[in-house]
Amino acid sequence: MMNQPFALHQQRYRRGRILQLLAASNDQGASDAILRTMIRDAGYKVDADTFDMDLYWLHQHGMVTRRTVVDVGFAKITQLGRDIVSRDAEVPGVVVLED
């Protein structure tokens, strides 16, 4: 089983990376499948359930909006999410790294 403190740190950084990716996407946001692929390409190992939980958490905390088009999930960053990426706001549970 993964070390709990390590898993919590990884979760915070993964959420920050999701916000960074959405901030760099177009005005329509990005599909869940593309986001998950990009998160894995960034070096985060994440199964589908964990990724869905991250998106749900970000949505519940007002950092992303969610929509579904023909059974395809999409996420779009909100102003709060942009403020976190630009470091104008801080929210416990999200860490944004410098690229």
C-alpha cells in the first residue's frame, strides 16, 4: 500500500497540474481522456477512478466546470482555477509547480 502522506502530496500536485493544463487549453476546455493522457505524460501514475475523483474534487471546490457531450466528459477551468495557477489565490489541496 502506498505511503499515505506521499499519496496526499502526489494528489495535491496532480490537481495543480490538471489546472495548469486546463489553463493552457482553449476556451472549450479539454476532454477527460486528453487530460488523463497529459497527466500520465507528465509523470503521474493515475487510474481512471483516481483521475475522476480529482476532477470531481476540483469541480466541487469551484476550480473547474464539468459537462458531458455524447458520453464524453469535458472540464473547463474557472476564474478561481486561473487565480490558483497564477498564484493569486491559494487553496489547500492544490499545489502548482513552476514549469
